[in-house]
Amino acid sequence: MGSLKRNIGAALAAPVTAAAALIDKPLRAWQSATGTGGMATFFLAPNMLIFGIFVLFPLVVNFVYSMTGGTALFLPDRPFVGAEHYERLLDCTDYTDPRSCKDDQFWIAVRNTALFVVLQVGLMTVVAMITALILNRDLRARSFWRAVFFFPVLLSPVVVGLIWRWILQREGLLNFMLYELGGEPVVWLTDRFWAFAAAVGVSIWAHVGFYALILLAGLQAIPRDLYEAAEMDGTRPGRVFWRITLPLLAPNLLVVIVLALIRAVQIFDEVYVLTGGGPGTSTLFLTQYIYEVGFASLLRNPGLAAAASILMGAVLVVLTLIQLNLSRRNSGKGGGR
């Protein structure tokens, strides 16, 4: 039996060995000619080529689109208008009042997105932290509960939206349960307040498992000796959390906040399926505004949509840099102590 396994392993490894022998001499020649830096360039080149084709090139094309006008999709058919679209988007007498802006829909989407980001990222971080702390304890069937919390992450955003639309619609499962308990049905998706709350809650439900997993990995990396020493000193659990757990979990927490922030600003699919941006414009977010202006509207304006996406990307970059800078400052202060 052992010899059979070895023979099968050798047969499977033979093509790999032959391919390695085939490229060994050219790679050695390249290394001797270019050194270690040349080898790094050789292995990075395919990834950089793919990154350039599918990321950098579309960004450049998108910026060029933002400088052109008309409804045509092909660049040669689009007239150059310069910064006209940016001027239209930023033309406001009072930025806190969308009605004073030339493109009020854009600023309504900005206001909704900003409120959504604050609520969703804040609540997401808190819920993910609580979930990670619970799952890090010695629970029965701990692996099962971890899988339960992570399962929604595996679902398509469209499926998530359809599931919760079925639950929250006027004659849906949640209102049926309320009716059976003697309550009155609630118009979850046609009331402005409840529709926005549903968008925040569904988004948290769909993604909290992923961020909880990141925090759980950080919790498991904290040495148990620190907790044992704190227990021997009689330190209260709350003080242990603030003095030991939270500082050591800061790098993972930063990753969670940055990723959650980027995801929240780009929210679209599950909310679009759930509410369609309504009622009215109560759940109209930036990505949906860009989609509707660029593709869904009868009078589509790809240049205006491209300009809005450039502004959204610039805000994301600035927010991410601020968070990373704050993290470096905190790390520097910690190192100084």
C-alpha cells in the first residue's frame, strides 16, 4: 500500500518536476543578469499587468469620461466639456441643504450615504466586537456557532435583499409574526424611517460575520498569560477589556473599520433589491445615484456619473489615509511609552 501511494505521488509530481526543470535554466540566467531585484520584478510583473489592465486603465478611462458630455457611450462620439460636470455637482449655496444645490439628487445621496456610513460602520464594529468576544469563549458547539454567524457572508447580496424583502414586506413573515402576537403590521419598507433602518440592519446582518472573524483572529493571538496575570491581580473584566484586549486588538480593529468604511460607502446591491432607493429618496445612496445617472435613466449622462464616482473615490482615499495616519500616531505613542 505504501509503495502504491509513493508511485501515485511520483506520477502526480512528475509534470511539476518537468516544468520546474524546463524553466530552471532561464530563471537562473535572468537572476545572474539582473540580481535579486530583477527576480522580484519578474514575479511581480504578471500581477502588475493584470492590475494595470483591470484597475488603473479603467480609472483613467473613467476620469476621461468625466471630462466629456452627451449620452453616447463611445469616447470618440463624446464632446469634451472640461470640468463642467464637477462644477454642476459642487454647485451649492448651502451644502447642508440639498435643495440649494444644482444637482439636488447627488447631495441627497451624499447625505444618505454619510448617515448610513456613520450608523452602519459604528454599529457593525460594536456588533462584530461583541460577536467575536462571545465566540472566543469556551462554548459548546463553538465551531457550529461560528459557522452560523459567518454563513450570511457567503450569500449573494441580491439573495440577501430578496430574503429580507420577503420578511419585511407588508404581508411578510415579520408582520405575520406580529399579527399572531396581537400586534399591528408595520410598513417596514414604505416608511422613510423604517426603510432606512432596515437598510442599515440588513447590511449589518449580511457582513458582520466577516468582520467578527477578523476580530476573532486578533483575540486568539493575544497571549493567555496576560489574562491569567490580570485574573490573579483581581482586575475587573471591564478594565481587562479596556487595558489589555482593546489595545492589543487595535490593528485588527483598524482593518475592520477601514474595510467596513469602504464597503459602506459603496453600498448598493442589497439595498437596491430591498427598497429600490425608496420610499422617495430615503435610501438613495451614492452608488445607486451613479448607476441610475449613468445607465438606468432615459436621459443617461455617463460623464456626470463618472464625475460622481471620481469624487466618491477621492473621499474614500482621504478617509482611509486619515485613519491610517491616526493609527501610525497611536502606534508611535505606544512605542514611546
